[in-house]
Amino acid sequence: MSFIRPEARAELWRWREVLAGIGLALLGLSWISGPGGLLGGIGWVVVVIASVVVVVGVQRARFRTGSGGPGIVLVDERQITYYGPLTGGVIATENLEKLTLDPTAKPAHWILDQHGQPPLHIPITAEGADDLFDVFSTLPGLQTQRMLAELTGTGGLPVVIWERNTIERPPHMRLH
């Protein structure tokens, strides 16, 4: 028997990194205001680390939009695999050409494009879709705040979140 409603437990789990960061900050502040000395110096380091944990936790919590949607997302070795009820697919992060958010689908979908393959559509509420945050944050030039704003926005059209720089290099680049 649980004393916490399932909805409240889900919200606490969604914001778990932020809560851990706040707890860590309180520990650091108690060390600073307590005996001082070496423990006070370590307390300042703990407070700085806690603030980083809180900032990252807020970004992750904003990215988590729910679960229980269709399909399962697995991320392994920079490879995204989606098992859906009607479709599915695999894409390596290195082959990702374009990332689009399509809010017109119900639920909204991430569309991952790669050269020579059909696009991979992943619902934002699919089980394990919150793991995509770590993958997307490694894309060069991705603006995380813009992605989170589009995810929580009420736009009605698909939005390109990230696109690979497509400057073609010659096959042989001379070194001198």
C-alpha cells in the first residue's frame, strides 16, 4: 500500500534530478554554515555541483512529457532503436541527418531522418523516449533550450530542431 498518489509519485519521479540537486545543495549549505574549515570549503564545491545537477535536472524534466505511449525506445551504443506497434526502425546517431518535432501527430512525434532510408517516427510518449535527451544533446550545434521550448509549445506545424551541416568536402583534402 502506497501513501503517495500515483500521479504525485510520477511527478516526483519526473523531477528526481532536481530534488536530488536541492538535497545536495542543502547538505553543502549545512557544511558551510556548520563547523567551517575544510568541511566549509568542501561545502562550497558541493553547492556548485548541486547547482549543475539542478540545471540539468530541469532540462531533463522539461523533456519528459509522459509515458505509456505506443512503442518502446532503446538507446545502446549511440544507436536508437524503436519498436512500435505498426512501425519501427534503427538509426545510428552518426547517420542522423535531420531531427524534426511533429506536433500534428497524436501524440507528437520525433522524426529522425537519415540518408537513403525512410524517416523514423518516434512518439514523444513512447516508453524510454526520455533517453533520447542524452542522444539529442550530443548533436553538434543543437540548441537545447529551443528544443525544449518547441516541445512544450503549442505550435501546429512540424519544426526542424536540428540539421546536420551538409558541406561537402572533396574526397582528398591536401594537407599542404
